[in-house]
Amino acid sequence: MQSHPSVPPTPARRAVIEIQAPGKIDNCQIGVFAAYATGSGRALVDRELYLPKAWTSDRDRCRAAKIPDERGFATKGELARDMVRRCLAAGLPAKWITADEAYGQDWNFCRLLEQLDIGYVVAVPKSQQIKSLAGIWRIDQLIEDAPGDAWQRLSCGDGAKGPRIYDWAAAKLPANIVFDPDPPTHHRWVMARRSLSDPADLAYYLAYAPVGVEIAELAKVAGSRWAIEECFQAAKNECGLDEYEVRRYVGWYRHITLAMLAHAILTALAAQPQADGDAAKGAAETDQPPSRSPWQRYGGSWTLSCPTREPTAIPSPTR
């Protein structure tokens, strides 16, 4: 197993693993990457080369590119799940995992995180179906039905020009009687982020978080996903992550791994003065929504209403 470079975590801040693969279709090599982000810094910590079936089904072609015979086809979701397991086995103290739509709509990916007892905030497309005892909706239809006071103006973290402010709406889903203990230790959420300058510009999320978490914390976790974009940019500019012309499997892993290691070392060195200073100071798609709105206020947050009668059949998974 490859070693996983990391940056020193800050105990008082959340630590987040981000999963992403380039969404662009091109004549190129496609990798799935994991980044680790803390208050001290962020760095790429794992990588896998995605091999399409056109390659893995042609063993002569694979041997010519020095691809091991045991390497078969794996979806990006399967590669991401393997990387999550490796990161946690390596001892990364991650509290949250974020990912883009390619993984957010993968039920197996999210279910793995729930089984590992890791919170997540993952992006999903507007057509994502939400299934629970409360009903079945597309997520965009569900958010469209949210009352006006369900929206809160929150920062999802600082950007180059200061705090990134959006309007956020979030509602808890009813507990899943198949998977969840009684009482539940975590809640599942649906969330939406709305641009202040263009209210038609919305992004959608699913979340799984410990009981008692605040919506402001979920918004910041969602915003932390952009750390992986910053990692790509820094690793390209400073360590030549994308400056290669390899045509063989081993060459790709060597170049990418060395560039990631160099970037992680630079990140750790940049974080060291801040850590020393802190120590010196002693600081620590088809289903239609029901006619009645499912959004109901419960305590300090919104939740989806749920029928009081017992279900007659085992419900579908939350996704």
C-alpha cells in the first residue's frame, strides 16, 4: 500500500476528505483523487487511474501499457470507495467526507460512509430522487416547495474575496427503520444552496450528520469541497502535477505520486509556522411531489412530515 502524505490536523476544526474525478471528456488519462483538508492546509492524499472497459477487456493492450493482469475494470465509485477505506486505515482523522455529483448520486458510496460512521455532504443533480417514509420527490421539486423562512443566509467558508455567502435551505429526512438505530445517532438531510445574485442558480446536496449538528456547519462542509480544486491548481503550478507525457501505467503512478508528495511536503512546511505560533500562544426524475407540503418546522430546524401509520412494506433505501 502506498503511504499517504498528510497535513497536520487542527483539533478544533473539522477535517474533511474530498473525492473528485475530472468531469471533462477528452483524449486524456482520467484519475480519481482524494484530498485532505484541515484548518492548517490541504493536500492530495490518494489517487487511482481510471481504466475504461475498452482497456480492461483488451489484455494485450493492457500488457503493452504495463497494466498488471490483476487490474480489472472498476467504476469511479468503486475506486473512490477503496480510497476512502485506505485513507481511514492510514489514520487520517477525518470527520467529514465531501464529493461531487458523480459520487453523491452513488448510493453504494454514501452507504459505505454511513457504515463507517463518517458524516458527509455530497452534491447531487437536481433530478436526484429522495425516497423516505414521507414520500418520493425529485430534490429540485422538494426544495421548490420549501417555505420562505426555511432559507438562511450563511457563509460556506472564506474565498479569495472574503466569506462566500449564499442562501441555504435544509430539512431532515425521517429515520430509515431498516438501517438506523433507535434512537438514531445521525440524521440525513436534503440541502440546497442559492446564489444571492441569481436566485435561479441552485446547487443540491444530501447530507448525513450526527444528531445535533447545525445547518451552518453543514454549509461549511459543503463549501470545503472546493479545497480539492485548490489542491489541483497548487500541485500543477508548484509541482508539475499535469506536466507529463507518460504512456504506461507505472509511469503515471510514479509521476502523480511524486507530485502529490512534493505538494504535501510544501503544504506541511507552510503550515508549520502557524502551528508553532499557535503552540507558543497556548491556543487550541418522474415522481411528482405530494400536493401537501412536506416541510414542517420541528424545534429549531425544518423536517419532512411523515405519515403516522406503520408502513406495510420494507421501505426503499434513503437514496
